[in-house]
Amino acid sequence: MFLKEFRAVVFQNVLILCASAVLWKQTTATATQVTRPRGVSLARASLYIPDSDFTCLDGSATFPFRYVNDDYCDCQDGSDEPGTSACPNGSFYCRNLGHEATVVPSSRVNDGICDCCDAADEYQSGANCVNTCKELGSAAQEEAQKRYELESQGYAIKLEYINKGKHAKQSQQERNMALKAEQLEAEALRSEKEREKQEAEEPERQALDKYRQIEQEAMKEKEEMERSQREGEASKAFDWLDSNQDGKLQVEELQTHTAFDQNQDGTVSPDEAKFFLHNEEEMEKNEFVTTGWPLIKPFIMKAQGLEAPSQPEQQAGEIPLPDDHHQEESIPETDGEEGEEEDEEHEEEGEIVKPSPVTPSSIEYDAETQALIEAANKARNAYDEADRRLRDLEREIRQLEESNSKDYGPNEEYQPMDGQCYEYSDREYTYKLCPFDNGSQRPKHGGSETRLGSWDSWDGPEGSKYAAMKYDKGVQCWNGPQRSLKVHLSCGMENQLLSVSEPNRCEYEMKFTTPAACSEPRKPNDGDSEFHDEL
Ligand code: MAN
């Protein structure tokens, strides 16, 4: 406070006459400009009125105007020293006539380095700053003009996209309405065909029931015959193996047949023989017929040079009949009459085993039943067709509604990108983005495609939601999260995938340009931004 009073006195008594001159010297003044202290923007000029006291812009203090730019910092916000480096937090406004106005920190004022292109920040340092604003201004102007032209072209394409998108939406809605009407008709037709089918199937069912009964009986008969053939064969085999005819098979009896020599050492050991008797010393005929013969039969067949079935349960086929008592490993005929009978019996069995002529596929129906079947078939086909038609319609409606519910931007401008795919290759992978569908990665040197994510939502920052897209639920990363992808969109003349990165493992980012992201371009101004700077 004391210092301030002292300085005020000095100013009042010694420099009072020069004060206004100094102050005015520190202003910029051209014919078209409002006069204001050095370092103050046009927008703030009205806050610096030479004839009245100055109030710091943060309202913290008020003092005579001559304190402004007196190279002493009075305001906490540095607003009293816009044209000197006295305040550490002050800022200096470069007018930069011919180019863009800029604001630099006060500390750069008269520091010997040229910051403003009009050299205004170095008015006392002796640095030989040259005013380069005109050159910079025209280069920037040229650049801005080029950008404007490109943006205009991009925007023109965007307008086409908007047109296409809106048109597509409208035709989808029309198609949807038409499909809904067709769906109603198709539902009615299917109900009608269903009723006709039921009406035709009932008499068919009644007629077929009769045949089904006959069929079942024939099947039963066939099974019975097969079973008895199997048992006959087993019984005959038993009699042949039971060489002492005591009604039981013993180990010794089996040992006489090389067919049971499993380890091929030339003899059938008791253990080898016992294996076929379920590890017992002997086996009764009943047991042999049900479970013994199925085990033994493949070995006999093998010894006869026949292919043995792989599953013992499936052994019920015929094997050559025994015809020579002495022929090893052939089931022999029994001596005398009995043998002849067996032989005959077997021949009979051979005939019976032939497949039954009554199988479901070979049934011949009477003309009336046949007509009923044909009528029912016709009704079934008609129903199937009506059902298929309805399901096709429902599927198409679902797809349309799915596509209709997608957010293609505020004016449908992103709609033309749906259904397209764009690629980008780096050293290792070829990446593919199919907007509104998915993103993927394919190794360049072979290997399968990995899905990085499926379309989820718009994901731009608040206020510019349409600046980014999110694709998630990609293929699970090994020991990590499911892959996901973020696509950053910017204005460009064409739809193009510019770059792909993986900032975190299995989290991918793409840069994509598209005319759909262009905004209506603003004509570049004349390069003098003096009237555009803001408070
Ligand atoms: C693959 C690629 C990579 C990813 C690893 C993670 O090699 O999908 O992008 O980083 O898997 O294990």
C-alpha cells in the first residue's frame, strides 16, 4: 500500500504531463481500429476506457487508468498489464494484421523471441522481428481455400448420401407395409391349407391303420422266423460240438477244435477252451443257444475262411452247413436219418431266412387307399408351401425391421455405408470394416479371420456422438477380454479405412474417412481475424 501511494505521487508530480502521451504511445491505432492499450483484443477494448478508472477484469480492484500497462502488476488476474510482461498470469494479444490474431502468455513479451507474426510482442527487446503476417496470411488463406473446396466436395457427396439414405428408409418402410399385408394373406392361406391337410389326413390315417396292423404282424412273423433260424443253427452247432452227446459241452470237447486256438500255438489250452464256456468247465444247451453260440460262431466262421461279423450280437447270419463229419471246423451232419433231417431242416431254414416280402416300403395299397394317400400328400405339400411362404415373409420383415431400427445418423447419411466393406493392410494383417455389421482381422500369411467385434452403437464423445462407432463382442482374446473395436470417423472425400492400431491387447482402433462425416463448410474469411476473436 505504501509503495502504491509512493508511486502514485511520483506519477502525479513528475510524469503527470507525459502520462497520457505514454499511454497513447502504447496503443495501436489505425484508421479503422478502436484505440486500445497494447496487448488488448478488439473484443476487450471496451473494458479499457482511458477516461475512467480501470477495474480488473476479475473485479478484484479498481484504480486509475494510468496503472494499465505501467509495467507493474496490480490485478490478480493480470488484466492491468496486457501489454507488458509484469504479470506472470497475464496474456498478450497479437493483432497479427493480415493473418490470424493470437494470444501469447505475457512472459513472452519482450523476451527476445518473436512470437507474434506482426512482431508486436517484441516492441522493446531489440529483437529484430520482421512482420511476416502477410506471407503467413496468404499461405493460410490458400490452405483454407483448398480445405474449403475439399470440404465442399465432401459435403456435396454427403448430400447425395442423405438423399440415398432417406430414399432407402422410405422404400424400406413401404416394403415393410407391403410385406405386412402379404403376411396377413399368407397367414390366412396357411390356416386354410392346414385345415385341408387335417381333413385329408384323417381318412388316410384310418385307411393306413389297417395296413399298419398287417405290417406289424408280418414284422413279428419275420422276427420270429429269424429267431428260430438262429436257434436252429445254434442247436445244430451244439450237437456237433457235443461229441460225447451228453447234452453238455465240456472243455475237452472244445479242445479238439483248432478254431479255439486263440494264441495259434497249435493246441487249444484248457483256458482257451474255458473262455468259450464263460470260464466254466461245461455249458448246457440252453445257455449255449442264447449266449454261447454268439461268442463261438465268429471263431468257427474264421476257421472256415469266412468273414466274421465284428459284433457277436450280429452273428445271426448263415454259415455253411456241416456236410463232412471229418472236415475240421465244419459243423458236421449228424449220422443217419437224423443228419438228413437236419440237412433238410436247414435248407428249409435257408429259404425262410430270405427277407420278408412285407416291408413298409413294399406295401401295395388298394386303389382307394392309394387315392387317399395321394390326396393327403397333395394337401401336405400345399400346406408346406404355404408355411414356407409365410416363414420367408416373416424372415424378410425381421431383416427389414432390424435394418430400419439402425441409427444411420441424424439425416440417414451413413446408410449407404451399410452393406459395404473396406480393407486396410499393415505388415501382419488385413483388416476389414463392414460398417453397421462387423470388423475383422485376417493374417496376411495364412490363417483364419478373427472377428474384432460386431456393430453395437455410436460412441463419439458428448456432443458429437456420430464421431465414433463401437463394435464389441469379438472373439475372446487368449487369457484376456473379448476383442472390441472403436472406429473414429472424420470428413474425407471417400469412404476409406486409413489406419488400424491396437493400443491395448485385443482393443482395436480404426481411423476412417467418409463424406458422411463432413459438415457444411464455412467460406474462409479474408485472413484478418480481428473481428472474430472472442471475449
Ligand atoms: C492375435 C491377434 C492380435 C492379438 C493377439 C492376442 O495374434 O488378434 O491382434 O493381440 O491375438 O493374443
